[in-house]
Amino acid sequence: MFDVHLHLFPPEITCCIDKYTAKDPFLHQICSSKGHKYATVEDLLQVMERCGVEMAAVSGFAAKDQGLCRLMNDYVLEAARRYPRRLLAMAVVSPEQPGFAQEIRRAAEEGAAGVGELFPWGQGFPLEGKEADRLAGLCREGNLPLLLHVNEIVGHHYTGKGDISIKEAAFFASNHAEQDIIFAHWGGGLLFYELMPELHRQFQRVWYDTAAGPFLYDKKIYRVIREIGVLPRVLLGTDYPLISPLRYRREMEEAGLTPAEIAMICSENARRLFFSTEQHMHAD
């Protein structure tokens, strides 16, 4: 398995987390939520061994404070250097704060494979306008997939559920059709709109991860994505340490996906995204 969405916290931050959350209301909201867990590189590697996860794209946790983002990046970049066959580093930045372009370039030079997970609502940056365009441009310049938090705007409330709509996500994706964009959490339901032929054509470099899916959708969603035709662009994202990767695989099996389809979601699609030397010619 290849997990594209998980979060690690440097021990030097978790040991004095109140110091950091006092400066960042969004981070405080996340870290003080019921059931929030912290994980280190060592924790992750143990789970990967136990669950059969071969590779993971690891993120810190994006904050509004650019300095805190840099600390998060230093940790995951070092982890990827220590375990190059197991871990890829994803860089977090704060697009509304000074220095975000320099931080993306620094992280890329030090081996980052992508940018994200970023939180447009929590970090306070819109998905349209100058900074959003600059963010996409920097990612395209570095050939870096961009992982963005998008959530459904109906249904039950939970910590971290924001008001960035699928309309804004669709606008961003349409404006940056040459950029590989991973919309987290099934894209907040955006993938269902790929039943519209014009959006399906426009979104050929839009990917959707499964992060937190068991808390959001019935497992029948796996059969639905097959019918919509987006299965080749769905990626396993666990949101570890929130949910075990084995739960996702079990739901895919129970939903009736074939072994080949499960392999696509759990590994092959992510390898095509992060390692393909071609221009991501999608099977759909």
C-alpha cells in the first residue's frame, strides 16, 4: 500500500504543544479536539510494517505561522532522507504569510515530493486570487502535486470542518488544469460532479484521496466511483494516526471492488502520480 495523506508531529513540538497552539487558533482547534492523536516517524514506521504499507507521503501539520510550517517541514524532510525507500516528504506552507514561496523552493531543493496538506479555510487563504495562483504556479514550476483540504459542506459538524465549498475547489482546479491537485477527503463530494462531462474533461489532473472516508461516506462510495469513471484518480489516504490503513482496505473489499481495482487505489495510482515520467495519461 501507498498512503498519500498522513500527519507527523516533531517531538519537540508535541512536548510543548501549548506554546505553539497559543499562537495559532487553527492549530489550537485541531490539537484540542477530542480524539486528536500525535505520531512520530518511529510510530508510523511500526504501523507501516504491521499493516503492509510500503510507502507513505508524509506531511507535518499546516499552520498559519510560517516558522512553524518550516519546523514541520524540517522534520519530514529529515525523515524522508533517513528512509528514502519508505517515505516521501510533503511540504506545508502558509500562502498568506511572507516567505511561503521561498519555503516551497527550499523544501523542493531538499527533496520534497509535493506540497500539502494545506487548509484554505483553517489557514485563511482563498482558492482564488493572486496568492492561490502563485501557489499553483510554484507547485507546477517544481512538478509538485498539491494536496488541499476540502470537506463536504453538509452533514454533521466536526473539528476542522470549514466553509471552503466544492464550487471554490472546482474553480481552482479549472483555473489550474495543468497542475496535479489532490483534493483530500473525497474532494468534499466534488468527484460526484464528474458526472458532468465538461468537468470530467477539465479534471484529468484532479485526484481524490480517501482520508477520513469511513467517518463520512458509506462504503458503497467505492462502487460509485467506478461508475463515475474516476477510480484511476483515487488515492489511498488514511489521515493517520486518525484511522488504520487496514480499515480502508477492508471497506474496499466489502464494497465489492476487484483485487485489481483495490491495487489501483491502494498503490498504483499514487505511483503513477509521484513517479511517472510521462505526462500522467489517465486511463479514464
